[in-house]
Amino acid sequence: SKSLSDEENLKLFGKCNNPNGHGHNYRGKEVVSRRTRIDPVSGMVINLTDLKEYMQEAIMEPLDHKNLDKDVPYFAEVVSTTENIAVFIWENLKKLLPMGTLYKVKVYETDQNTVVYKGEETISE
């Protein structure tokens, strides 16, 4: 965190603390709600081609191969934790997807460390 000293960062983040940045290859899942009505004509909740385009715009373009703290304006003021990455993805997808379609965002920092975000509800797993 830019608002903490090196010593405070070390105490809070432990081995994940690094003054030059801390990297991960995050993986994510975005879940379209099963509560949303299936279109009787198409048989889909959302066209998967459209969903892929939304994911490209909301996730890949702003985040892929980026130093989040330096290259993504959102993280200039927000600590780039897995929790905040999930919030960022949620907010970006929510702007693009039809209302009521987005159910949850799940971000994997590692196979054992994941965060699930459902709007205002965050669950660390």
C-alpha cells in the first residue's frame, strides 16, 4: 500500500510485500445469473460471443500484462489486492452486461487463495 511505510507493508503483507511490486497470474470466473430468465427464442441467458467481448473490454484490456499499481488508473488510489481486483472486474462488467445478469466474480490469486465478489458482498475462500 502506498499509504503505508515499508515496515508497515512488511508487517501487513508479509512475503507478498515487495517495494518493486508483487506479481500474480490471476485467473477469474464471471458468473452470469441463473436467476435471469432464459430467452425463449435464443435459449440463452446471454450470447456467449457477446459475453466474451464484454470480458475482453472489462477485464483483459485494462488488466492483462499490466502493472496494476502503475498502469491501471483505478489502482492509483486503491490497493491492488485480490479483493479489490474482484471489485474492479465486477464494476466493469456491471456497466456492460444487461441489468441483473451478473451474479458473481471469482478471482483466483492461487489455487488455494480465491475471492468471490457479489456486489457489496465479498467472500475470501
